[in-house]
Amino acid sequence: MLPLAERLRPKTLNEYIGQQHLVGEGAILRQMLDRGTLSSFILWGPPGVGKTTLARIIARQLDRPFYTLSAVTSGVKDVRDVIDKAKRHAISSSGLFTSIAGEPEPHDRRAVLFIDEIHRFSKSQQDSLLGAVEDGTITLIGATTENPSFEVITPLLSRCQVYVLKSLTKDDLLRLLDRVMNDDEYIRSLNVEIKETESILRYSGGDARKLLNIIELVTNSGAKVIDNETVTKQLQQNPVAYDKDGELHYDIISAFIKSIRGSDPNAALYWLARMIAAGEDPKFIARRLVISASEDVGLANPNAMLVANACFDTLQKIGWPEGRIPLAMATVYLATSQKSNSAYLAINQALELVDETGNLPVPLHLRNAPTKLMNELGYGQDYLYSHDFPNHFVKQQFMPDELQGTKLWHAQGSPQEQKMAEWMKYLWEKDQ
């Protein structure tokens, strides 16, 4: 017997639950199907919200050949084989059909290629799709739990629309639960009674597949009554709604860093605990703390970088679970430190300046002169060695000629940076 999730898989949009912003009346995918047209797109959303099911419904409703590849098991050769099949099919089915108006029109039966977990495709695998998508040999439907902006190459992304799918709501899950109890012959034959749904909904976490798997697990155990206690007992643990390889992984690390940036140590510790409880790689968290120390705390408290690096080193030395303690220590230290992003802004501005001005020549006096010819050309001449002067400083030109006087670093309000700025002002403005 097929698994419950497969037995209950919708075959039409009317059976499809959720994602009404895409498939409801007047929504974009519904309009596409009503017109009988289909362009390439990528479905981006968490697991168990109907990405694969939606792709199959679309291909079935438009009477298109439907090919499926998994990025986990397929390579470039598999992609090329599907493209060759699609080309042969396009040649053999290039006839005409009669429209409602009585005019002959080409029957668009181009093959649909569905690629699950398209974010796992390498660049070369994604490159192999470009030509076929561009010339219309195939209509690509990709599914991903990762942000396509980071995981799909730009040329392929530019040829596809991206549609965002959401976790199923409580009402969506209750509708699905009702369908299970009324439409599945096997479940109905067991005469199972549902008394409580709180645990089912909580453990499902907006994932239809999880809900169906829970129902299957509980009913296969012989239970005749489904209530909160029965569900909890069968699952034997309280799974945390977190996927190390999914979108929530990025949402929680984002909340963690923004809590540090916003100087809220309590929220930062909460998000840290969420990651620890879910089994996140501790080194991933430590790396982000080092980034935060330089980007968000910055020159307002340079010791933050030392603390973050010490946390990383300590974590590698003492391992887990004790490693959670230096992570917590560094998190609180960074969250409670004064903040400055002056270095972050300065390097970004410098990069923009380089992009705008190109490769400006280095002033001659700043160049090395390792050869006689270079010395004769004036390389290194008139350079003033700072340590030969009071305060180890002497005024001279360091910027290219075209950028003299350009200021990239601007001190912010912390005492540490104000002292730095005052010292620099003293050096550059005092008489020599």
C-alpha cells in the first residue's frame, strides 16, 4: 500500500490545500493555467507545503509531458538526456489544434522539467539548463527550500519567475486532517476517532507531509483514539521547528545577529538556544559572532573581536556541550557592547570609490624601487619615513593625485572612536 502522503496527493487545483495567493481565484498560477500558458518558474518555500504536488498538477492540467529530476541524484548527463527527450517530443507533436474561434493554433505541449532541490545543482548542472530554457525546449519548474538569490545562478534566475510558498496555516492543516479522515479508505476503515488536534498541529509545524506521517504513525500503532497524549507518546520527543539545511536556518541566524546588533542580550540568547537545541553546527554560530564583532561592534569596542575569536578558539578546544558556554559569553558581550559600523561603511565606500575611479596610479614616492631603472624613474624618492618624526607622523600624500582630500572613514559616537578621531585630527592639523 502506498504511503498516506502519496495516497492523499491532490490531482487538481480544487483539491490543493494552501497557497491561495498563488492558486486562488485570480492568482498568478491560476491565471496561467486558465490561459493554457506556462513559463519557467521556481517555487521557493519550506518543506511539505506542496511544491512537488503543485508542479504535477500544473503539468497534468496542461497535458504536458512531465519529467522529474532530483538534484541529489542527477547529474549533467541526466539533464541532457531529458532535454533530448523533450526535443524529440517537440518534433513529434508539432501539429495544430483548433481553437474556440475556429482558427488553427499550435498546440503547446512543450515538456515540463521539474527539478526538486534545485539549490543543490552545481553551477555546471545549472548551466546545462540555460539553452533549453532559453529556446523553450523545456519549461522549467524548480523547487527549493533555499533562497534562490543565493543558490541559483543569475542567468538561470533571470529566465524564471520566483514564487514564494508559505507554511500551511492551522486552518489548512485542519482541512487536510478532515480530508484524511473522510477520503482515505484505509484510515476510514480503522474507525479512528480524533478527540484533540493541538499536538498534531504543533508537531506538524505548517508541514503537510509531517501531519500525514504523524497520522500514519499513530494509526499504525493500533490507537483508536487520537489525542494530545497519544501523539506525544508516539513521537517520543518534541522536535524543534528548525531545519539546518532549510530557510528557517537563515531566518534564525538573522534574528540572532539582529538581536546582538540591537543590543538585546535576552533575545540573542533565546535565538542562540534555538540553534543549539536544533543541533546547529557550533562553528557556524561562532563564525557569525566574529563577523558581528567586526561589522556591528567594530571600533566602538575593538576587544569584541578578541572575545569573538577567543570564543571560536575555545569552542574548538573544549568541544560540545561545554562549548555552549563561551558562545553564550561572547553573545552577551557583543550584545551589551557599544556599537559602531564605521569600518563596515568605510570599506564599502572605498570599494565604491575604486569601482568609480578605476586603477589610479600609485604616487611615485609610495612605490618601491627594487631595480636601478625604477630608482632612476623616481620610484620611492621623497618618501618620508614616519618613524623619523615626532609622534611617528609626518604629513605627506598617500592618496592618488585625483583623490587627495577624500575622506572615507567617519568616526561615530563611541568614546573609543572619538579618541581615535581626535588623535588623527591633532596629527594632521598641527604645524610641522
